[in-house]
Amino acid sequence: MNAILTITAKEIRQAIRNRWVLAATLLLAALALSLTFLGSAPSGSNVGARPLDIVIVSLSSLTIFLVPLIALLISHDAIVGDMERGTMLLLLSYPVARWQVLIGKFFGHLAVLAFATCLGYGAAVGALLATGSQMDREGLAAFAAMIGSSVLLGAVFVAIGYWVSALVRDRGTAAGISIGLWLLLVLVYDMALLGLLVLDKGQNISGSALNALLLLNPTDVYRLFNLTGFANVSMFSGMAGLVGSATLSAEFLVAVLALWTLVPLAFASLSFSRREL
Amino acid sequence: MTVTVQITDVSKRYGRIDAASGVSFELGQGEMVALIGHNGAGKTTLMKLMLGLIHPTHGSIRVLGEDPAAGQFSARRRLGYLPENVSFDASLTGRETQRFYARLKQEPLAKAEQLLDVVGLGAAADRRVGTYSKGMRQRLGLAQALIGRPQLLLLDEPTTGLDPELRQTFYDAIQRLAAEGTTVLLCSHVLTELEERAGRVIIMNRGVKVADGSLDELRRLARLPTKIRLKVSGLASGEVPSWLAASTPHRRLNGHIVEIDAAPEQKLDLLRRVMAAGTSVEDLDVMSPSLDELYAHFLRSAETPR
């Protein structure tokens, strides 16, 4: 078995033992289920909105807050924590390259996130099926795309967490910076952007400039992908207005998210390989 | 003798601190070498350099025919390392940990698991490492270092936390490996332990190698006096025995024991004179300078010229 897979397997085993997998899955499932059952209340059941579409809208809004947080919690510790505990020193005396350690951990953490997301959100679909809701193929496709892009959003933040972890000297700093980044990308950026748009009143910021600004934040890329990608969904998300001006295809948005994963991962690998133990 | 480690004029700077400067030595196959020095003398730095974990500021290092920092790993498969204060992932069991490291070295898992029995962890193999005592973690550290019959063993403070019996088994295992051709480099503070075992001693001080040689060679170089203790009966308390020149440093210990500091070449001469004088000697002790004393001596002589 090669070195990357060996490390991946160890990370997964540790995440299971540390109850990370259990905690993340339960958290996502509990929130997904409560949104599923409460979610139809505000819109009422006779407006014509299909339950699945509503679940997608509310779940993807939830994902933007929660998945990055879980991803950063798992990843911020990955390098600096192992260095502080002293396990990294021994590991690197073995015949593995540092990038292999990083990629191995990445696959492991991604597997944990993917498992938690699929099972947690899958529970929502299961609940809808059990209550006899109707769903069509388009709705299911949108839901699958939502799960897939949620995992991808997780990958982005795992990679960002590694970069932080490879740069800083101690775990406390890594945790602080991670929380700061989470606040910035999940809350502050959108508020600032909104404020900017209100002040600007559509004078100077063109549609393409807005698109560019949205692409600079991975959570907005995720939002664009899920809330505008499918016609039914965008109707209920309040993003229908934006869809008219959005010229970005789903493939392009996925590619941007992939780039948001690969670039921090590459920088993390670079910082890690330069680091002296 | 095949050279396994070759360190040529190696220096390592951390900011303004010289962790190692101008260090050169070679280690041969089957050698058992003790690397001693204060904390911060550069022992751990040298080990990390040999592992390729850090790059030398100056000089070159070859370990098992490779440059360890060049990113090739075939040498690392034949190398065992036990870091100081070794630590493991607390949530894995001893057996899982051992299997993990064996996989990384691409060695058979069953053989690696047997090593747990060798270090006396067989019964605790399926417990989580988090529940292990310090000594048990140390034993696990030894077990992982021995995976795959390494040709070079780098052991940083290997016997801390081990009880005397386990210490003995540990040194026996190491000596067996050395006899089969493994180069062993040991760092330790417990000098008395190394004295009987290490064929060669390298003394480091502030990043500089101050002495290197077998214990006998170091004794010759240091010219430290041998302590001779004679238990003599019927000697008045202030009396200097007739066979002892007044210039020879000596002292009286609890009444009837005379302790003499004899230069190496005076040793036999002195004993002959004692015998010729017909003094009634009840007991005799000859103590060559211990590694502790040699170490202190070389550190002193390294400090004075500065």
C-alpha cells in the first residue's frame, strides 16, 4: 500500500476514534432534518413550492456556515498540531515526502467530510421520501449537486486550513487565524459587498465586476452554484434576479471551487516543505 | 570497514545561533557510537541533519550513500530513528501504530508486530497509546525504530523511562544488531551506561566536536590521573607513607585509606614501590577515569582557549 493511502487510512481511523465523524454526521443530520420538517412552514405547503427545492435552499445556506467551520476545525491542527505533539518528527524520518503527508491527510479529512455530508443530508432526502413527498429528477439532481458542491466547499476550507497550519508556529495561532478567516469569508465579506452595492446604487459596479467580486470568495461561488444553477431553486432563493445577470456556467463555478482547493493546497505544500523541524 | 555515515565540515545556523559548526566524522558499519554533550550542544541537530529533516548551512552529509536532504527515500527505509521524548497518536493502539510505520517502510507487518513482544509490549499491544505510561511509549518508540532490520540506528536518549531490566534487554538487542553490522549512534545523558557499551565516543560542546575516539584513546589524550585507593593498616593519621613521594597528589579517606592520583605512566611504578616497601596493604582499588570525568575534562579544555 502506498504512503499516501497509508496516511489517509490512519487519518480516517483517528477521526472515527476521536468521534469527529460521529459528531459531524450527527450535527449535519440533525440540522438537515430540522430544516426539512420546519422548512416548509414559512412558505406553506400550498404555494406550489416543492419541499425538496425548499430543503435545497435552506440546506445550502446552512452549509455555507457549517461546512467551512467543520473543515477548518479538522484541518487547522493538521500540521502545526502534529509538530507540537512531536509525531511529525518521527513520521518525516520515514520514507515519505512531505507533500505525500499533506495529500494523505487531505484525502482522509475529505473522506470524513464527504461521509458526514452525504449521510447527514441524505437523511433529509430519506425523511422527505418517508413522509411521501414527491420529487422529480430535476430536484434530485439539484440535491445531488448540492451535496457534491458542499463536499467541494469543505475541500476548499480543508486546504485553507492546511495552509494556515503550515505557516504558523503554534496551534493557538492556527485556531485564531482560522476563526478569523471563517468570519471574514462567511459573514464579513458578504456584508461588506452588500454595503458596497447599496452605496454604489448600481453606478460604477458592473455585472461582471460583481461576478469577479463573488468569485473571490469561495462561499459565494458555492452560493451561486446552488442557488442559481437550477431554475426551480433560484425561484425560491430570492436569487432569481441575480440569475438574469449571472453569466457564469455551473461548470465554470465548479472549476473555480476546484481552483480554490488546489491553490491553497499547493501553497500549504510549499510552506510545509520549506519548514524546518 | 564500510562507511555508513559521512559528515564533512557541517555547520548549521539558526538565526544567530550556531547549532553545529565545522563538524566532521564518519561512522562505520557495526560501530556503536555514543554522542554526548550538554543540552543544546548540537546532538539533536546532528541527528536531524542525518535524517534530512533540516538542511546544513554548510558542508555535506552522506547517509547510507545518499544525501538525506535531497528527497530520496531509499536510505530512510534502512534507517531507524527514535526521537527524544517520542510521541504517538493517542487514539491508535500500539499494534496499529506499529503496523502503520511498517507499511510506510514497506516491511512485513507480522515481523513488525513481533517486535512489540521483543520490547515487552505484547500484552498491551491492543490498548490505545493514550493509556500507555512513559516507559511503554518509549518501548513502542524502540519497536518502531527496529522495524525492518535497519542498517543505521539513530537513538536520541533511548533509555529514559526504562527500568533497569528493560535497559539491559534494550542494550542486548542493540548490541546484537551492531554485531550483525548495524551502525548505532546513541545520544544519552546517562554516561555510566554508555561507558561499558559504546566502542567510540564523540563529545560535542556548543556545536563543536571536542573529542572523538574510543574510551582508551580519550583516556590517553586526556591524561587524567588514575585513582588508586589503598587500604593500609597501621598508619598514623598525619603520616605520609615512605613509598609515596610528597609531590604526588593524595588524600586520606576515613583514616586508613590512602587515595592517590597517579599519572597513567606512574601507576605501575607506584604499585611496585608499595610492594617493595612491604607495607601491609589490606585492599586495593584502581579506578580509571570514568566517562563522566573524561567528559568534564574535554568540556573544560574546550572552554579554556576561548
